[in-house]
Amino acid sequence: MTSRERFLAACACEKLDRPPLWVMRQAGRYLPEYRALKAKSSFLEMVRTPELAMEVTLQPLRRFALDAAILFSDILVIPEALGQGYRFREEGGIAMEYRLETRAQVDALAPAAAVPERLQYVDATLKLLKRELAGKQALLGFGGSPWTLATYMVEGGSSEEFERIKQLFYTDRALFDALLEKITAALIAYFQMQIQAGADAIQIFDSWGGIIAGQDYEAASLRWIRAIIAALPREFPIILYAKGTAPQLTDQAFTGIRVLSVDWTNDLAIVRRTLPGNVAVQGNLDPVLLNTTPEIVRHEASRLLESMRGTSGHVFNLGHGIMPHAKLECMQALVDSVTAWR
Ligand code: CP3
């Protein structure tokens, strides 16, 4: 069976001899070939140039026997397409062009219909990748959740305390809803474009889903994700990753998603047992393990694999993105452990 078939079978919770494997942020700074390209072109140039974005997407697949490729891009292309650009701060983190604070600023955002046109380069990159992969590996598209994108837009960039977005949520729900509605509509148009361009699955990153009170997760984040899923083709595989939301896993599983990607603080075998059998789970090795030694990686990967023995519907991954200090020999040990396991 091809890697793509293995990946799709795991999403469909079919029985497999071993889980498929891919790694969040598998293209990135831990790869010397990525750093070499970045010395010549900025991150944004790489994202906006289909040939470069394709090259970066394929770099990890040339080195490692991964079962899926994930589009090289960023979740922040959506705020940018709506009219709020972004850049990287010297000291690390994101700076948006401005902070979104008023009704007039929300009204001034571009309409959802403009988004596919402004993100033509993503369409072009996915089509190039589809051809290049030729059905061997699965091709993943992605985007941020409406809530996670709203945190960057309202905070004006990366944040520690998320005071502004929470203030907005609690003090002016009408404006909060108007903003989230706009982002949601933009994401629906964007994901429809990705599906038409050939994506086999789409991962929604609700990276900041865990910062809002548990009883407000539905109103702040999950209802908007639900609206996206309702607007996409019924059987299309959607993966939801929401960091730090363990109490909400069951609600997330009932949104109509096909795969729930869980962070490393969860016991994956317990999550597998508690979720409905038609929802697959993805994860969830601690990314820091890839900064240690190949022996430790082999040991921990085997522990996770053994804990899942006999279950169906597991896509092997980390519990969050691989870190810039990850070691190549640790990544190799992970790939060897998962692909040799039976
Ligand atoms: O997984 C992949 O390989 C696909 C590419 C991908 C990137 N960003 C490339 C990237 C994906 C899926 C993302 C998603 C993303 N971007 C998220 C959600 C995932 C998560 O980690 O929770 C978020 C929150 C962002 C926003 C973002 N982009 C941040 C916070 C940063 C780091 C900024 C810093 O402090 O340096 C980025 C930059 C970024 N996106 C890099 C990569 C490879 C590093 C850019 C570099 O080379 O310096």
C-alpha cells in the first residue's frame, strides 16, 4: 500500500499493520537544507513562491520516509489576505501590521470572496505538489482556527497573557462575533480552494484553544470550527489540533472531524478508548524528545506504539511542532521506530 493509502486508511479508522507517520512542522529550521534556502530567501518569499514552497515542503520527504507532506505556508496568510499583514520580530514571535481594535477595522477587512484570489500562490503550490507526489504520499493542507487567528489579529501579534482578545470576548461579544464570522467565512473559501487543488486532508490548528476558560471554549472557538466543517464536503478528512484542551476532547470529536490531534500531555491510549470508534487520533510524542538521543526516542516511540497495539485509527505524530533544536538522528530514529514496527 502507498503512504497516501496508509494515511487515508488511518483517518478512516481501518485496521493497519503500523500507523502512518508525519511530523508537525516537519519542514523547518532543524533541517540544514531549509536553513540553506532561508539564507537566500526570506520566509515570506518562500511561502509566496510556489516553486520554493514546493521545494521546502518536499525537503523532509527526501530525507525521511514520511507518509504525508504538509503544505509549506503559515496560518497567518489568512489575516494577511484579509488586509492585516504580519512579520517576524527580531527577538522571536509575530508582529501584525496593526492591532485590530474597532468595529471600523473589522468592517474594513476584505470579504471572504477575495481570499482565494489573494492566496493564488497556495493554490499553485498545492497543484505542483499534487503532481510531484503522484499519489505516493498524502498531501495535507492546513489553516489556523478562527479563534487562534483572532488572537494574533486582536493582540497585534504573539502574546503572553492574551488580555486583549479575552477582553473583547467578554466585553463586546457582538464585535467578537462579527470578527470571528469574517475569519470563518475566509477560512471556508480558503479550505474549499485547498480541497479543489488536491489536498487529501486539512489540519485546523487551534493552537491557542487552551487559553480560554473551558466553559467558554464552545463560544470562543469550537462553534466556529463546527461552522467550517459543516461547509466542507461531508466525508472530507479534517484533522483538528487544539493544544491544551483535554477537557474538550469529546466535544471536539463530535464536531464531524475525522481525526483529533492531541498534545503530549494526554495519554493517547486513554483518549483512543474514550472517543467514538469512527474518529481517529493523531499524536502525541513530546517534541522535546527529538532534542535528546536516538535511544531515548526509540524507547519512547515504542512505548507509545505498544500502548496503542490492537487499536485502529492512529496517525503517529508529535504532540506539537518539532523544535528548531531537534536532532536529525533523533528524527531518523523516530521514522525507523514507527516504520519498522508491526
Ligand atoms: O508543519 C509544517 O511543516 C508546515 C508549515 C507550518 C508553518 N507554520 C511554517 C513555519 C505550519 C503548519 C505552521 C502553522 C503555524 N504558524 C501555527 C500553528 C501551529 C503551531 O505551532 O501551533 C502558528 C501558531 C503559526 C504562527 C507562527 N509562524 C509562529 C508562532 C512562528 C514562529 C515565530 C518565531 O518565533 O520564530 C511562525 C514561523 C514559522 N512558520 C516557521 C515555519 C517553518 C519558522 C520560520 C523561520 O524559518 O524562521
